[in-house]
Amino acid sequence: MNKPITVLTRAGEEKLKAELDELKSVRRHEVAEKIKVALSFGDLSENSEYDEAKNEQGIIESRIAEIEQVLAHSQVIDDDDISTEKVGIGTTVKLLDMDMDEEMEFRIVGTKEADIDSGRMSDESPIGRAIMNREVGEEVIIEVPDGEAKMKILEIRKDD
């Protein structure tokens, strides 16, 4: 069975590549040095520094494998391919919460890039899913934890 494709923006791909490079070229060597130092302490049965370093090594190697997997099975959306006719990955959307009379704005990104605190919402989130492929002026009912929210799409743009 094929692994589902992860959709990334070009910026998301670059961020993952930078993290991968940091893990491989810096963090791996730091942990290897910690292990080397811990081994010099002798008896491994009561060597907490060694155990910590080995655990950290496992976490780093796991993250490296995860990033490599994502990059190998990802579809990158180039900025030139982003249309502002409809909401899609890579577009920035301004919404009006019609119940609260509040505006909100965020960029639609793939799941691996989502970070709501930074204004990046997943296309698979309840709001993201509800507004995908919709146009400016459309009103959408979104299922939220406390019921439904009525949103209106005010603007779709792509940021440079």
C-alpha cells in the first residue's frame, strides 16, 4: 500500500531540509561526543549520562528518519502554482466569524507545517477542510467543539 503524500509549501520543505541538515551535521555529532564522554566514565550499569545520551541519540535518529520519509513522499506546492481564485494550500485567507463578528487570518498549509500560533492552519483541520476550494464571498458552516460556526471568506491571497 502506498504511503499518502504529504503536501508542503516550498517554505515548509526548506524548513524541514534545514532541520534535517542541523540534525545530521550538528546534533548527531554532539550526541556522539556525549556518548564518548559518558563511556569514559566506565561502568555503564550506573551511568545516567550514558543512558541520557543514548536516549537523545534515539530521538534524533527517529526525527531524521521521520523528516526523510516526509521529504521522500511529499508534494511541494510552488508559489507560482498557488491560485487566489479559491482557497488552497499556500493561500492566506481572511475569514469573518459571523457569530462573533471577528475577523481572523491564517495561511493554509499541509499538516506537517501547521502551527496555529504562527498563523498556519492545516488543510485537514475542521476550518481548513471546510473552506478548501471555496471562493471569496462564500459562507461556510463549520463544525466546532461547541456546535457550529458560520464563517464568510473575505479575502484569498498569496504572500511572498
